[in-house]
Amino acid sequence: ETGVTQTPRHLVMGMTNKKSLKCEQHLGHNAMYWYKQSAKKPLELMFVYSLEERVENNSVPSRFSPECPNSSHLFLHLHTLQPEDSALYLCASSQDFRPSGRHNEQFFGPGTRLTVL
Amino acid sequence: GNSVTQMEGPVTLSEEAFLTINCTYTATGYPSLFWYVQYPGEGLQLLLKATKADDKGSNKGFEATYRKETTSFHLEKGSVQVSDSAVYFCALSGVRGGSNYKLTFGKGTLLTVNP
């Protein structure tokens, strides 16, 4: 595997279910991100982890719970979601969150298409 | 704060037509600028980037020039193909001297190329 992988690619769940999204990066990066992509809205940054520590949490509801057990893996645990949470959830990674260089090039996974019934 | 404004789509072109997707930004300092592309059913892929004024990023026949005087980073391609059909996102990051290294995205522009 190369780059950033995400599983599952598609997920349908009821509002009372608990599920988890998984992301794995094979790039040796130190920072990982969760984004939410909804129809006709800009990408929303949800969480940022740098060296396995959460450095950003953009007012995301507690029904979304991230976990970063090591620098290569990132999870998003889901419970009691709402239909409006249906979206494409994208994982990304970058070399560092606060790089010594000027830019922060991020590499994205293919996303998990989540549907909440 | 930082913001990116790109032309709203959808944009529909015939094969071999010329493409321009406009992008302008607001940021303090000297951000880096990116174009990402999202093909149907996939995540975002970096298409090209430019890190300082007057730099030209290019890839797969696409080009964009970092214009500080007009705060723009318009995407162009001389002859589009059906396979270029996708959503294109303009983004910025990395303002020197600032603490904001997050990527700020535009809303995306859907391009459809017909044979």
C-alpha cells in the first residue's frame, strides 16, 4: 500500500449505531487530519493530530471521537450520529503540522462515504 | 482571516477547449497556493502548487501563476480532455510568521468535459 488509505470506502449506519472509520498513511508523515466534505460546502477541517497529539478540534460535536494511536494510524469513532452527518469523510497527512518550511502540503485518502439513516 | 474565492461552477466544455478557473485569495503575509483535483468517487489529489510570488506551478498540462499584485492563482489548461472532468479546489496555507498552517480551501469548481 502506498499513500493514504481509508476503510471502509462506504458505510451506512443507523442513528443508534457505533462505527469507526480508519485511516492509515504510508508516507512517514507526522501530522494527520480529518475533514468533512458535504455537498456544496467547503471542506471542513475537523481534527488535527501532530505526533499523535491532538492540536486542533474545530468545534466538532462529541458524537465524533478521534483517536491517533501512532503516527501512521488515525481513527474516527462515530456514535449516535444524525442524518445531517452524512458526508464524505476525508483523511489527510502532511510531513509536519507546523513545518519549518513555508507550506503544508497535504496528501489525501480516497474518503469514506458515510450515510446516516 | 484567510479565505479563498473561486469561480462557481459548474463549468462545461467541449474536448480541446481552453480552460480557466479563477481563484483569488485573502491572506496576510506570503501564503503558499495550491490546486487540488477530486475525480469522481475519489479523494483530493494535489495538482500543482506555487510557494512565492511569480512562481508558476504546472502539471499534466495545467498551469497557474502566483500573482501577488492581484492576489490570484487562476488555473488554466490549453486543451482539456474528457478525463479532466473533476472538481477543482484552490487552497492556501503556510503564512510566514503566522501560526496558521492549516489549508484553507475554496468551495470547488465542477468541470465537465464533453467529447
